[in-house]
Amino acid sequence: MRKRTAIALVLASVFAVNTGTATVEASWLSKTLKKLDNALGVPDGDTQVTKQSDGKLQLPQAGERWILLSENKYYKTYVDRTKVRADGEAQNRVVYGVFKREFTPIGSQWLGSEGDVSPDVVTVEYLPLAYGVNKTLDYSRREFSIDPSYYDIHGNLIWKGYAGHFTISNIEGVYLGNYVPNSEEEQIKDKLFHLFGWDY
């Protein structure tokens, strides 16, 4: 009943404004149509997600493949639009994905200081991760069969880790567990949840 009332009010306002005029201001019409979409429960076209046959949500495939989520002095973190899914409800919501870290020159040098690779060699890492409501998880390995992998500027594989049950082995380490309030990981989770319309 509320939806019908909202639709009737939006349509009535369109007809009331249009009485005696031949044109409608484009921005006003756009806002009115957006209100109508909201009343009908139609998702915004920019963030419209689709449900797969297994019930998991996926992002629209149009647009840039790599979505920037975070940036610090060591690396930028992206998620692969084609390999990110969301599942669950309430406190059991999880976003699974394949992530890319693009290392800055400082980050590449820092990574080399760990001893597994030479400094200034690695430029990119790909790794599977999952972000839950309250913590990062390791479940993405089961969703997307990749292990943490590091490449140089020419695309040569330099170092390969392992992602398994309750463990991810990569050079710089991945924190699995509860989010530290206002941490980069928690902010990444918030951005991922926003992509799927989970702003609560």
C-alpha cells in the first residue's frame, strides 16, 4: 500500500508541474524518476547488482575491471569487478573477491626487505580475500581458485604463496580476524559492502 501511495504522489506531482507546459527541466525529471525508482525498489543503475543461480550477488560487468578501494604509501588495493561476489544476510554477510595490490616504489622496496624477493622487483600482487561484517576471512580461496601471486613490471611470476583453510601465505602477511576500528581493512570492507548496497 505504501508503494502505491508513493507512486501516486510522484505521478501526481509530475502531472501537476506539467499542466500548461510542454517541457520539463531535465534535472528535475531525473530526480523525479529516481524517486519513482526508489518507491518501486529499483536499484540505482550505477550500483545495480544481479543474483546468480547459486544465490550470490555480483556486480554489473560494465565499467572498469579493477575498482580502487584503498591507497597507502606502500600499495593501492583494487578488487576485480569480474571476480567479486556477495552472500549472506544480517551478521553473516560476506564479500568474496580477487584483489590486486599495485606496489609503489617504496612498497616494492619494503616488500623486498622481507627477504623473499629482491627489493624493487615486485610491482603487483593478486590475492583472494573475503570481508565479513566484523572480520576478514580466508574463504575466498574456495570461491576463486587462486593463490597469492607476485609479478614484476613485465608480468613475470616472481613469488607464489598459498591460500588454504584459515591461512594465507604471502610475503607481507594478511591480517585475518576482527577489524581494528577505523583501520584500512575496515574501510575496504565498508566500500565493498557499499558496492552491493549493504549500507547498514
